[in-house]
Amino acid sequence: MTPALGKPRLLMAPALLWLMAFLVAPCALVLANAFFLRGLYGGIEYTLTWENLVRAFDPLYAGIFLRSAEVAGLATVFALLVGYPAAYAIAMAPRRWQATILFLAVLPFWSNYLIRTYAWIVLLNREGLLTQALRWMGYTGEPPSLLYTDGAVIVGLVYNYLPFVILAVYSALSRLNPEFREASRDLGAGGFTTFRRVILPLTMPGVAAGAVFVFVLSIGNFVTPALLGGGRFQMVGNLVYDQFLTANDWPFGAALSLVLITVMMALLVAQGLVADRLAGERAVAKEAA
Amino acid sequence: MRDGRLALTIVLTLVFAFLYVPIGVLVALSFNEGGLPTAWSGFSFKWYAALAHNGAILQAALNTLIVALASTAVATVLGTLLALGIEMRRRKSRGLEALIFAPMIIPDIVLAIALLSMFAMLDVTMGLHTIAASHVVFNLAFVAAVVRARLKSFDWSMIEASTDLGATGFTTFRRVTLPAIAGSVVAGALIAFTLSVDEFIIAFFTAGAGRASITLPMQIYSMLRFGITPEINALATLVIAVSVVALTLSQRFNRGMVG
């Protein structure tokens, strides 16, 4: 079409080669490493085995997977409970302000992840600002232990990933035809019924996209559990981290990553299918109308 | 109707308080003379002054700058070319889209251990160069995404016109294509720079042993794990300021308000 710039293939080549060398090849290597034995002194012995994968499903490790899924699941639910109303409020704001409010809602997300997590250490520690706020309101008992709990980890995850939900739901809401809302009202539906029967179902793809992002990012996270959570083997991310940097069992670490990636890929593919299907149904409905 | 508007305002106020109070507290504490989060003892710049005399932090800041500039430069060129190549193609390939989307969603820990495994197997000496090369992976994906968004509204017939008028491929790129996408290229580069400055996990795994190639986020992590000093509030404030400035600029370039 435009030979003037050179062939598309040639333009894409440097970037694709870089991705091959620093993304595809390393990931393939991890995939392969999961099926080798651990060397006597760390390292890898190139003998094929299922041992690592079998061990990843040992009740001890399966338990950590389930626990991670539980924490990530709770973080997802809370992020939706906070993020949906926020996105709805932004979508209902005067049109000329929407872009600015949305930018401000996402801005904290672009600052350093460690710093955003550290902020919660300052707020939640025993002599932290929350305790002081309680004291100021007349509380005299023991300072509450808020930090180094599952709750702190969940708050940290919600805080860090909330913008994903806001963006995803807002983009679904902004594509919504405002006439649907009016039609529902004209047919006698109250505000809540309109929301439940019209707006919510139509914005489900946005909800699903936001939820999958929060869950996927949370379940593989190791910084937040390490800084805000108690104990050592908190979540899968920490377990993987330990296999590589402490236990020096790279094949087992690779096997754990393999399971983690499989779970995440399955969720992303499922979300993609749901989105395609809803888009298809909507197209049919539009044709029928 | 009026009740609805009030409820929405309350929701927005609460959500923004949730998003900004924790960061605001850090910024306020960075100016607290006593340094303790428990009591305000007067306004002071002394923690900023302390930062300027902390050799380890200055070295880490310099390392971060080197990594961010190098990876942004490479990623901006590769990402822009990639965007042009993809948008010029008539046929859309799902596999290609997935490959370019992957760096944005792959969990940092997975990419980090994958790169570490590869560098170790190939016996590559790790340091700032391996961190920068690794950062290019996700940076080029973000640059490409921003530039592609701009190219969606690009009038490709301008290129044909330029060629018909006798311009060479390079002249057309310099005089037609580049001016049209320049804003988005700068916006993408600023995003890449921010991501690289803030990235911790991949840097942590691909930095190699020793203190020589510690970046700022690695320094912050070790401060958080092994002893929080009041200096960290000042450092946090500066790092947040850099991100906010870069992102705001990026937004303006992308809308074409500047340049």
C-alpha cells in the first residue's frame, strides 16, 4: 500500500526480534525448565521429569494457590464495589470534565508501586495515622493490629489496581446508548430497576475485563504480601520468588510459574470469549431492532 | 434527580479521598521536621537535604536514569516502527496482536524469572544493561499502543501524495509521517520513561549480584524491608513528582496541545 515507508514486515522486524529474544525465548525456557530435575547444588540437571509439576499440586502448595486465589478474589470483589460506583459517577459527570476526572483517577496508578504500598504502612501501623485518628476520636484501648494481616494485603491490592476497574467500567458506560436509560424510565422502571435490568447487564463486559485484570495482577503479586502481609509463604508470587532467590530450586519455581500462567491465560481467554459473545448478541439485537 | 447528583458527588469525593489521602500523607510527612509520622513538629526541607548527601540513594538515582533513558530510547524507535508496520498492513493477525499485548499483561514476576533463567543459562554478566534490555520489552509495547492509537486517524493517502510528488521514502517519513505522529511518539516515550523509572521486580531479578547496579525502586524496597528512615518520605515525594510531571506532559502531547 505504501512502499514509501518500506515494507511493513521490515518495520516490524526489530521490535518482533526483540520480543522473541527477551520475551518468547525466556518464557519458553521457563516452560522447559519445569520438566527438568534440580541439580545437586542448585542449577538444573537436564533429565526429564514430571516431579516438579506433581509437587506443585501437593496439598501444601495447592493450599497456597487456593489462599492466593482467595485473597485475589476478595481484592477483586472490593475493587468492583468501589470502582463501579466511581466509574458510574464519572460517566454521569458533565461531559467536559469527564476526561480530567478520569485522568486524575488513574494518575496515582502511574506513581511508584512500592511507594503506594508504603503509604499504607504509614497509615496502618500500630502507631500509624489510623490509630491516631481513633485516639483523637476518644478511643483509649490497645492500638488495633491492622498491618501484617490479610486485610492489609487486600486493601493494598485494591488501592493499587482500582484504576483498572474504573477505566474498564467507564469505557463500557461511555459506550452505552443514553436512550436505553430513557426508554426504561418511560416504560415505568425506577432508577434501581433500570440499573439492574438495563445498565448493569450492558456494562458486564467492562466489569469482566476489570475483574480479570485485578485478579490476574493480584494472584501473581509478591510485593504487596511481602510488605503488608504477615508470615513468609504468603502467596504464589512469594513462593516463586523464594524458589529462585532463596531455596535455589529453579525447576520447581518454573513449574509453579507454569501453573500460575496457565490459570491466568485461562481467565483471560474466558474473558475474551465472554466479551466476543456479548458483542455478538448485541449485534444480533441491533439487527432485530 | 437532585438526590442522585448528590450521591454521585459523595461517591466521587470518597473514592478520590481513598486514592489521594495516602499519597498526600507521605508528601506532608516529607516536610515534617521531626520525621515521625506521629507528631507534626514544624515545616522543614531537612529530609530533602539529607537525600542530597546520601551516596547510596544518589548512585541508585543515577543508575535508574541510565536504565530509563537507554530503554526508552530503544523502545521508542522499535515501538514506533512496530506501530507503523502493523497499521500499514491490511490483514490483521490475532497471533501478532497477542504477542504485542503479552508484555503489558504478563505478571512482572514471571517475566523476571524467565529473563533471569535465560541470562543465567547463557552466562550473561548481569547489570544495568540487562535491566535496560528487559525494560524495553514492556516499554516498546506501550509506545506501540500509543502511536497506533494516533495512526488510526492518520490519512494514509498523504503518503501516496508525497510519493507521487517525487519524495523519497525517507523524505516522506521525515516531512509527512513523523510530524503527524510526533506528539504520540513523545507521549509514548514519556510513558515508557515513567514505567522504567518505577519498575522494581524485573530490575530486581536482572540486576545481578552486588550493589553496583541497584536502581531507585530496589533501594526503596530494601529501605522498606530493612529499616524505614524519614528520608524515604522525601524520596517518595520526589519520585511521585517525576511520574506526575511525565504523565501530565504525556497527556498533553498526546492530545496535540503541545508540539
